[in-house]
Amino acid sequence: MSLSKESDPTLGYLTRKDTEVKLPRPTRVKNKTPAPIQITAEQILREARERQEAEIRPPKQKITDPTELGEYRLRKRKEFEDLIRRVRWNIGVWIKYAQWEESQKDFKRARSVWERALEVDYKNHTLWLKYAEVEMKNKFINHARNVWDRAVTLLPRVDQLWYKYIHMEEMLGNVAGARQVFERWMKWMPDQQGWLSYIKFELRYNEIERARGIFERFVQCHPRVGVWIRYAKFEMKNGEVAKARNVYERAVEKLADDEEAEQLFVAFAEFEERCKETERARCIYKFALDHIPKGRAEDLYRKFVAFEKQYGDREGIEDAIVGKRRFQYEDEVRKNPLNYDSWFDYIRLEESVGNKERIREVYERAIANVPPAEEKRFWQRYIYLWINYALYEELDAEDVDRTRDVYRECLNLIPHSKFSFAKIWLLAAQFEIRQLNLKGARQILGNAIGKAPKDKIFKKYIEIELQLGNIDRCRKLYEKYLEWSPENCYAWSKYAELERSLSETDRARAIFELAIAQPALDMPELLWKAYIDFETAEGEFDRARVLYERLLNRTKHLKVWISYAEFEATAIDQNSLDLTEEEQKRECLQRARRVFEEALNYFRSSAPELKEERAMLLEKWLNMEASSGELGDVSLVQSKLPKKLKKRRQVTTEDGSARIEEFIDYLFPEEIQTTNLKILEAAYQWKKKQKLSSGDN
């Protein structure tokens, strides 16, 4: 026997002090790009070792004598024992020690080392694996079996130990022993891979019944969808269609509410499809779609649509497509239940199908999502869900009681103290009118006026009562309307218009007087115009003139002057029989000219800065004279018309910068004369100064 070893590595070593060398200061590397050929640190060390000189290399020792061998073994064991005493918990040292004893063919000593190592850390499964591999490599089967048996007893949750143990028994042809090891392992209920390994083991030896029994235990240990599907596929692979169907049915009974139930139903339906049982597959799909939450049925809908396209008729395909769209809407409303547009789309889909129960269910789910804040802008879209719900119950479902309940619940839900919706009140009242329940409609509108009065409610309520001919009710409603909103010119005008239609002229005039006496009005110009038009229509021109004068005392607006002048130009009194028509027109024209003159004097003296309004007034006067034919006199106005001048001025913009803009200015005749006089006076003063200066010289 010839052994070789290197000499003592400590020979020839230098001390740290002898080897210290002062290194130069490292320079900065400017080029940091990688070299084209990369050299690793391992490669550098290997080349340095190979290129050592022969005299530097440590000498090799060949052992040819048993005595030297004994000394070498003794020295080596001493080194290992010393090392173990220092680092007892280092399992790598124990493994090297045992493997060295194995290399010396001293198996008893090697086993002793392995056993001592196991006493230190028996939970280290690597130690058991190395120990058993040594026994198997040297064909000590019983010893290896003993090691494996102890290992799986002490560490039953380490799957690798079981796999190695079973592999050894199977390689030895001990199938019964391997099966026994599997049975011991299965008692610990390992993960799925352990059960599948056992099943594959039985199938390798064509033990179908044993594999089926293992599958039964497998699904009891791991009742998951994937395990049941594997079991069914196993039965299908062996041609047992009935047993495979039975497996699927048992799985559905136990896991219909599982999170992975979608996968089970898809596999079950595809199984029936492969078996040419299309009706069974369709029933499975429909059952699954009814029981699985929409958020977890995406793949199921896709498969169902594809199935119907392949095997179904037109109606079935449409149902499948509707189901897919239903799934999409369910996903949208699940992600954002306050997205009312998604609810509207979902409801339209269900209404196209026509299932009343489904439609009502979706409506109820939609209206349950009340806006979180009591602000009208958040409720404006939501309230239309209630409106559509009520209209559906009335028009499509034709259920009067449910419609009334929907309106009632909606009105109870709205916080009327903060905001309200006139549309809901009016729709509820109109519904009662369609049901010939006039008392109920009046009650709803009365509640609306009491809780949340609005213009629309008053107008519609008055319109209803007017159509029914209840004048006293209309008057009371107008009074309530004006008590609630005394500044509303529309209400005053309509109230007066009602009284005039009833030939109650005095009442109408009294209403107009009350209206114009209000301290604040939203559109006073319309109210005054309505009052004047009323007096004009009644032929009371003197009253109309008085109204114009009263209005001019309040405002001198250009439109008032023009309206007054136009009124005078057309105010022909039909009762004055002593004047001819031409004389009456001439008199009207004279009155209109007086109004224009008065207006012109006001703008000339009191508001000279309103040049544009003054020019517009003259233009209106000129048009009136021109349209009066022979009675008109254009020359009266032409001498007063201004000249238009284009001028420029500097204006400041929002950002603070200045810019030049053009504007139209008006120069009136009297201003021209004044300007000329000022120029002449300035020239006279200059001439006077010139004479004085020449006299002094």
C-alpha cells in the first residue's frame, strides 16, 4: 500500500513581522471600463500554485512501511481529535473525520465518529444523509437501513430522509419494505408531494386499487380543489368515467363555497364536455355562475361563453354573453359601489333580459349605496336610480303599490332640511294623479311646500289646480309662493296675469302695486314692463305714462327712455273722436319728441360721461323720425348727431403689464363749438402777449 502526504505545512513559514512591507500609495484608476478578458481570483491562485519552483514546493511523502502508516494514522487522528475538542459544534469537522476513517477502511472507527457526531447534533439531517450514504456506498445495507430508520423516527418532518430511505428499498427490490416506509410516512400527513410520490410508486407497479385507496386518503388529508381534480383525472385516465364523475360530484358537495371553486367547476364542466355530455356541462356552468361570487368567476364566464359558442343555440349564446357582461358590471360595482353610471348600465342589461326578480335585486343593491356626504352634488346622480326604479315598477312591472313604496322611501331618505329635489316630489304627485288619487297628490305637494319649497313645485301645483278650475286654491298657492319668495317677479307677474284672465282688473292692478313696492326684486325691469303692458292692453295710457314717470324717478336707464318714447309714438287713444287719425299720430310724435328731448337733456347735463348711451338715443330718435314718413323731421336730429373718433388709450392687464387699445369716442356739436372757442381764446391771449412784449422793447 502506497500513501502520499504533503510535509508539515508549518515549515518554512515567515513571521508576520518579517513579512511586513511598506506598500506604495495606490494610484487612482482613471479607466474603469471592464477588461476584454476577465480573470477571476481563483484562476490567479491556481496559476500561482502551478508555477511554483520545484525547490519551493512542499515535499511529498510516500508511505511504504506499516509502521509509518500507523504513525501517520495516529498523528492524523490526534489532529482530528484536537480539532474536535476545539470546535465540537462544527459538524463539517466531524464529517471530514468520519470520511477520513472511511478512506482508511476502518469502518468501525468511522461509525464511532458518526455516532459521536449524532450525539452532538442529531437534528442535523445532513449528518444522517452522509452517514447513510457511507453505509450504502460500502454495501452495508442493514447498517444503512438501521440509520434510515433511526433518522425518520427522530426527524419525521424532513421529507428528504423519507425519499432517500424509500429510494434505497426500491433500488434493492424490496417493494414491500418501501411500501411499509410510505405507510409510516403517511401517518405523519406530509404535504401533497409526499402523497403523490406514494401514488406514483404504486402506479409504477401497476397497483391501481392501492393507488385509488391512497387517493381517498389523500383527499381526506388535503381537501383542496387541486387534489380532487388530480383524483378525477386519475380515474379518467384509467377509463373509469363513472368513478371520475363521482369524484367531481363529491368535490362539489364539499368545496362549492371554496375560494378555488371556480377551478373545480371549470374542470368538471370540461370533463363532461369531453364525455359528450353537453347538457350536463351546461347545467354545471349555470350552477357555478349562480353560486360563485362574480369577482371570482372571470375564467368561468370566459369558458362558458366559449362553450355556448361551440355547442349552444342563439338563445344560449346570448345568455352566455349577457352573463359575461353581467360579470364585468359586477366587477365594476364591486370595485367602486358609488359609481352610479356602472349601476345604470348593469340595470339596463338586466332590463334587456327581463327577469323581474333580478332587476329588482340590482335596483335594491344600487339604491343601498347612499352617498357618504349630505351634499346635493353627490346626490344628483344617485337620485336618478330611485326615479328609474319607480318608473320601472309603474310602467314595466305595473305594480302600483311597489311604485308608491319606492317614492315614499325615496322621499324619506332625502335630507330635506339641507337640500331637496323638486323632480321627486313632482313625479310622486303626478303618479298619484295618474292613479286618480287627487287627494294623495295634493298631500304630497303640500308636504313639499312645507318641507322644501321650490319654484318648480309651486308652478306645477298651481298649474294642476288651474287645470282643475280651482281658482281659490290657485290664489292661496300664489300667496304662499310670494310669502316664501317676495322678490320673485315671475310669481308676481303670473299672479296678476291670472287675475286679469279672470277680468279682475282691480285685483291685478293691486297685485302689481304690491309687487313694485317690494324693497328687493330679482328682475324689476320685467315686472315694470309687465305692469306697463297690462295698463297699455287695458287702454289706460295715462296710467301707463304715470308708471313710466315713476320708473324714471327710480332709474334713468337708456332702455327706459327708449321704451317710454316708443310707447308715446304708438299711444293712440281710440276714445278721442274729436281728432283725425293724422292729428293723433302727429300728437303722438310730438309727445315722443318731448321724451327724447328730456332724455337728451338728462344725458347732456347729468351724465355727460355716458356718450355712447347718448349717441344710441339719438340714433333711435333718428330712426323714429325716418320711419314716420311725412310727419317725421330728420333735420331735428341730424344737427345733434355726434362725430365718431378713433382713439387710443393705455390699459393695464391682469398681469400688471400695460398695453394700448383702440376705442370709439363721440364728439357732439356743442363740444365742437366749445373747443373752437377755447382755441380762439388761446390765440387771442397769445397775440396779446406778443404785443406786450414788442411794446416793452
